[in-house]
Amino acid sequence: MRALLTLTLLLGACGGEQVIVRDRPSDCGDGVIDVGEQCDDGNTEAGDECTASCRLARCGDKVMRGDLMPEDPDYEACDDGNDIESDGCTNTCRIAACGDGILRQDVPEGQPGFEECDDGNRADPDGCLRDCMSARCGDGVHRTDLEPGAVGYEACDDGNENDEDACRSDCRAQFCGDGIVGPGEACDDGNEDDEDGCTQDCTVTGCGDGIIQAGSGETCDDGNRSDRDACPSNCQEARCGDGFRRDDLVAEDPGYEECDDGNGSDADGCTSGCRLARCGDGFVRADLVVGQPGFEECDDGNEALADGCSPACLVEQCGNGRVDANEECDDGNDQDDDACLNNCRFAGTCSLSARWRYQLRRSLWICLAAQAPRTYASAAQLCAEGSVLASYEAVSAAGLDQPTGAENAAFWSWYDREVEGQEDYIRSGQKRRGDCGPESPDLLISRWWNGEAGGGWADLFDGGDDCAGPTDSAANLALALRGVVCVAPPP
């Protein structure tokens, strides 16, 4: 819509002259910033830095920007134009996700994305599970963040309603005297009377006489007091979870036990299956602290990388200060303007294959390898995903001018590498040479320099007339390029 701006300004001047500024029309999208416009980039695209209404784009304006990459500070994954933090698009224009520390409230229970809680961590043994559901007795996850007596405290949680195992259905540990016959108990009448057929240590009278008294609750009686054979001293047939480790079996025998602590917990050094806890068994140990051998942050029961839990049972999460699978770096901070971005990718255009990196400009980096690449493919691998070898076309497309003299000097100076055991140097670079013009890719070249006027240039690629073909010269490859220049193309 065109708006007519009317301004009449009368100014007194020498000789009584007057200057009149006449009416002129303004138009958003004409590339000129007029009165009432914050910007005007000459187009009507709504998804860039200047909206179609000539307002500077911002998170919350209900227009999602499409001109930025995820690593850019102003990148938007969504923009719903409201200030509601608890819907599908947060106030920082990020898509809501379980684990982001924001409780989502716009999804009904039973629908994908529903959250009962969101404490922003990946820990299961607290009040909010890693799937954003509230912890509850019977969910099979032993909650360890509360002290005895606190509401919600769990001594154990085996996820079942069986009161005759080591963990009762109310998440209290079974104990002798609770009136329920549990693991390792021949009886439990809930009292301390030793003369009623069930003693206060939950054994029946007569156990150990070598005669199985079924009426008294005995399932075995071998006449000895050993707790490490098939019939412990309580006259109950030995089983995993009774608190007695059998030593009369070998690993191949049914019923063999590596350990037996009798508590039914999978979160300590002995699992409920009577196996010694180990990383990869699918159970997270809760009896150790950071730094102790065997400590686990997670345990998903597999050795897969990049699934959230590493084969070393450590949580794979960008920002933890460890370089996990699919991460190029991890400096453990939230600074997005240092060498490692907040998405755990190196800043710049060099790949992980680059041994050294040097920034010429924001989108233009020198990427050096430890050894000279021998093919175009291996040279291109020095560029990060989404970046390409710097050619005339790529540099121009990225909106970069040709390097200044100072930048060129810095480039060559930084590229000097002494040849081990000699006083010679290899100077490597990337520039147009010969008949290569704006219509052709740049040549990758390397120069041997002996500190004097001598030395010579060697093309890594002969290229032919169009500068695009690979070299077949062994002599050229012997003086091969140590690195390349990589440029990030426009989005």
C-alpha cells in the first residue's frame, strides 16, 4: 500500500529565500527506508531479516525466519507469535521437547507430546522420568531423590504387585516381621513370640533336624546349618534373592549365582537376577557417585553410539564437556561465539579431518591436514558438511569480495610449514592461475620454497584448459597441497 507523506517545511534563509520539501510517496519494498519503516530490503519476502511490512524480524512476530542456520543466534525453528512458554513453540522460538525444562500444557493426556512434568534432565530416579511422566510407586523405576519419611519415598520399586518378593507393592522393602512371607522367610506371623511355631527371625521350629516338616512351612531340611548350598539354614529351598549366595554350583549350572544381596534391587552392585552389576546390563546403578569405579549416568543395555547413552554408560548430551558420538566438539559452556558452537559443531567451515584451522573471514577458512591430500576427494573432505572448496563461483555466491592484500599476506604467511630436517618450506594455497577465469574453478597449487628466489610451483591439479581435471603428475603430487580454503555457501 502506498502512503502519501506530506511535509512542508519553510525555512528562513539569507535574502528571505524559502526551501520547500514537497510531498513524495513512500512504498515498503522499494529498497528505501522511509518514515514509519524500520528497514527496507527491496523485497516482500517475509522470512528474512526485514519482513514484508518493513519491520525488523524478531522472535515472536509470528513470522518464522528461513534465512538462518541452526547455529545462528537468531535462528528460529518456529514462531507462533505469542508469549506462551508452555505450548509447542517456546518464547525463544524453539520447538518444545521433553527434557527442555518447560512443562508443555497444550497437549491432552494420551496424545504425542503430552508432559506431566519436565525437569530438564535425563535422570530417571527423581520425581520426573526421562519421558516427562511423573514418578510413581509401581512404575519399575526406583526413586532415589527423597529421604525416608518423605512423601513419595521408595525403598524399592520392582514394578509389580507381588507382596511376596523382596519389594512390596507399596514400594517398601520386605522385612521379617511385616506379616508377609517374603524371600528367605519360612514364616512371618508379624509378632516376636518364638513359641508359636514361627520364630521372630522368621524360621519355623524344628528346621535343621533333617526332616522336612511341610506342615511347619519347611520346603527342605538337609540337617546342616550351611547357607551356601541348596537348602539354607532356614529350611527354604535356595533361590536367587534369598540373601544367600550359593557356592555349590559352577557358572554352567542352573541356579548359579554371582552374588545375592537379598534386596531385589537392580540399582546396586548385585542385580535382582543375582548377577554382578555391569555397564550394559540395562540397569542404572544408584549406589555410586561420580569418580567411583562402576558409576553409571545411564544404562540402556546396548553398546550403540549416539542413542543418548554411550557404551561407557555416560549420558550423550551436547554441553556435558565430553565429545560424544556425532559431536565435533563439546566445551561444556553456553557460549555460541567461541570455537565450539552450542550445537557441538566447530565454528567455521573446516571438517573434523582438518588438523589446523585459520579464519580469514566468517565464511572463509583455511583448513590444513596433517598430511598432504592426494586426490580431489580427500582435499574436499577437509571442508565441513555444507561447505565447499573455495572457487571463484563459491566465494562470489557467498557474497564475499576477493581477499585484500593484507588477507592474502596473512594467508600465505600462516601457510608456511617447515619441511622436517630441512631448511626448505612448502607454501600451499588456492588461487586462480593461468587461463582460469571467473567461469572456471580455481586451481589448487603448492610451492616449494628454499628461502631464496629458487623453488617452483606444482599444480595439485593440472586442470587442462578448464582447470577442472585431476593431475597425473607424480612430481606434482610429491609437492602436494597441505590444505585448502573452504567457504560456506549462502543458505
